[in-house]
Amino acid sequence: MFAARQDSADSLLRAPRNVAVIMDGNGRWAKARLRPRAEGHRQGVKALHRLVERSAELGVEVLTVFAFSSENWKRPATEVRLLMELFAQGLARWEAPLREAGVRLTVVGDRSAFSDSVVRAIEACERGTAGGDRMLLQIAANYGGRWDVCQAARRCAEADEAVTPENLEKYLATAGTGEVDLLIRTGGEQRVSNFLLWQMAYAEIYFTETLWPDFNEASFDEAVRWYQGRERRFGMTSEQVRAASGLTGL
Ligand code: IPE
Ligand code: IPE
Ligand code: MG
């Protein structure tokens, strides 16, 4: 189901190490086709499958996708129920293929709000894919950037550690995965909607009008190419960055 390990010419397309995606536009995709929103979400799962395959192929190390925000509980109960169903179903169906493809899955977010069956599905998939060393897939569910920073700060204080960036990072839901290099948001909105607020401090942000169910391998490659054209300065001048990478005089 997921592509096996392969070294293709695609490795020439050097992917960012850490990619995050706000998968937005499922509802509008369905509406444009006079279909129920549920259909948009179902197609969205297929788009995620394509993204996972392509990311692993291109050598992405950490892929974090926003599946359900802490604010999405405000949606109609029927839609929330469907999203939970798709979530639990996806975890069960994807466990074996992810394991075979060497992808480790973890869920980041506040689990206390999920039903027992969803929690069981999460734990089973995390356990079943724990040995994956090719790529880490983090599914952000009931996730909010503000929640993450607050719970990390709380744990930092409980451990009697000074609240420094280094200490706080150890307690983030995404601990150990480093900073986001490229953030993609589909669906045309230009906002971050309480996603990885801390982790995206220096991310390059790519917005596309493409609705999530239409996002495919070529769309991802386009985002990666755009990323490769960015100069990441981290507060320095362009001259300093070029000197550090040996590009002086060009
Ligand atoms: C993203 O698509 C999926 C989730 C938030 C779960 P939307 O459902 O937000 O789609 P639009 O923005 O209404 O088109
Ligand atoms: C962000 O999309 C959350 C996910 C993609 C899961 P939303 O559709 O919930 O964001 P807003 O409400 O338009 O900001
Ligand atoms: Mg939306």
C-alpha cells in the first residue's frame, strides 16, 4: 500500500528534513461537487496517503499533518463523529503498510478528549509502527499550538527546570523532532490556525489554493522546489549566509 524503500532519481530533489502540513479545503472540495463534506474528508485521507508515500520517497525525516485541531470540536457533531471514525479506521488500516514501509506513526495532541476506542486505535498503531526508522509521521489530533506550549511549560515547572527554550522543547508533544523547515497550507487560507506555533518559528511557509483532496505528488514536489529557492537567513544578512555556505563572490 505504501511504496517500499527505493532510491530513485527523485533523491536529486532534496527534500526539507521536517515538513508540516495544514490539510485544508476538504469541505469546499465537496461543496464544489455538490457532495456531502464527508466525501471531501474521505478523499482527504487518500491525499494524505499520497503525501506520506511521496515524502518518504524524497527523504523527509519528519512529517507532521494537522488532522483535527483543538478548535474543530466546534463543528457539527455528525462531522466530528465522522472525522473520529475516519481517524480510527485509518490508524487500523495503515498500521501494517506503514510498518512495512518503515514509517513510524505517532499522534500528537491532547488524547484525554478521545473515546476509549480511538485511544486504543492510536496506541495500537503507535506500537505496531514503533520500529520504523525511515520517516516519522506525526498526526496532530486534538492539537493546538497554545496547548502544546502551555503543557510543556507546566511539565518544565513540575520537573523544577528553568523555563528555557531548550528545556521547554523537551516537553513539547513533538519533542526531539526539531524545527519545522517547510509548512504547507492548502485550501487558500493564509493563516496558521493554532498549529505548531513554537516549532514553526523559522519555517518557510507555502500557501497554495489547491484544495486538500486535489493535492498530489506533483503539488508536493512543487512546494519542495519552492522551498529550495528560499534563502533561510535566521536573522543574519544575506552576505553572512552566503559566506557560511561558501558562496562568497557569486
Ligand atoms: C480540513 O478541511 C479538514 C479538517 C479541518 C478536519 P475542512 O473541513 O476545514 O475544509 P474547508 O476549509 O471547510 O473547505
Ligand atoms: C485547520 O483547518 C485545522 C486542520 C486542517 C485540521 P480549519 O479549517 O479548522 O482552520 P480555520 O478554522 O479555517 O482557521
Ligand atoms: Mg477548513
